[in-house]
Amino acid sequence: MPSASTLQGQHAIVTGGSRGIGLAIARALLGAGAKVTIMAREQSRLDQTLANLSALYPGAIAAQTLDVGSADSVAGSFAQARAEHGKISILVNNAGIGGSAPLHKIASQDWLNIINVNLNGVFFCCREVLPEMLAERAGRIINIASTAGVTGYRFVSAYTAAKHGVVGLTRSLALEVAQHGITVNAVCPGFTETDILWDTLKISSAKTGKSEEQIRTDLLRNNPCGKFIKPEEVASAALWLASPEQGAMTGQTMVIAGGEVL
């Protein structure tokens, strides 16, 4: 496990960093000595997270509002992050949105929104950091995809299409920059204990009439470990990929799903 000084002098950006998996990754990077800028759309939650982390890591944490689906927002927020903490050496693309419906009932705008945030957002953020990483001949890009990026699920075709796109982008970009000291990898968690999962249980229960416990059982039916993934388990993988020792680990898709996807 990386030590408290492993990432000393590194500046990491974590999108969707105010809660859930993104927050766990931000904490892990801070614990390894990195300076971290968390980014998210919701200002109030971002402010609260910043206050909590600043108490533990004074001077090492900053926050910027960000709409990853807007190239202009990405450019502006990343410029402000550089002004505060310097060049960006680690990028964790974690921001994302979901949505559930049979394909023939998905509104066109809902499809476009899901693709824009989950796939275009990764492209915008990668494009924004690549010039400085190429100039430095060093960098780590970690894309938080999903098991939906390596298999199919019913009723989430837009999300699945976007996450498959993230995995493809990861593999292609890794080849482009492999000789420039930059690694690009994807982490694909299964159902993870976050607010999004708890909301899914409530919404599914209301729609189907099943209890939340029944929905939980349904989701875990194909999971050999029989439990949801913890955000810290995803964060541990991201921290490992961010470490200087992993220069030969690139273009890979790490599935963290309790054996659900082999």
C-alpha cells in the first residue's frame, strides 16, 4: 500500500469528488500526500466536503464547481485548479449520472445527457490535462467506469453504452501516450454503497412494489461474494494505479465486483 508520502508534490483532480466513490478516492490521494482538487456540480455539497477535508488536510485540498459535460466549464475549472495547486499530474474521471428505462421509452434528451456526462465529460477532462502531462512526460489518468462498461444490463442502455465508450477511450488513449510516461486505466466497480445505490433501491421499490431488501437481494443474486462494493475498495485500486511504481500498468480495465464479472 502506498505510504503517506508516495504522492508528495503531485496535484490530483477528482471529478464527482464531493461524495461516494469520488470522495473516497480524494481521501486516499490526500492520505498519500497529494494535493487534491475535488470538482462537482452541487455547490453546497462541495462546500461541506471541502470544509470536512480541510480540517484533516489543511492546505492540501481545494474545490471547484464543474459541469463535466461542458468543455468551457472544464477549461475554466481546471485553469483555476492549476492557479491554486499547480500543474495537474493525476486525473480521476469519476463524475457520472445514471438513469433507467426500456430503450424504446428513453427520451432523446435523457439519452444525450447520459452520454454527454459519462462519456463526453471524460473526453473533455482528458483533453484538458494531456498537454501538460505530455510536456512533463508523466501523468496518471484513471477513469471510473462500471461493470456496465464490460457487460450488458437491462434497462440502462444509455449508461451501458457510455461506460463501454469510456473503456474504449481508455484503451485507445493508453496506446497514444504509452511512450510519454502517461498511464491510462479504467476501474469498473459493481454496485457500490453510495447515495446513488440507496436512491436506486428506494426508486425501484416504489416502482415495483418490492421491498428494498428484495431489490437488494435481486441486485446481489449474481454476485459470488454476496455483498455490495465499498467506496474505499474502489479508492484503493485508484490509489494503486496513481502510484509512481505503476508505470507499466496502462490500458487496463480493473473490475471490482466481487466476482460478478469474470
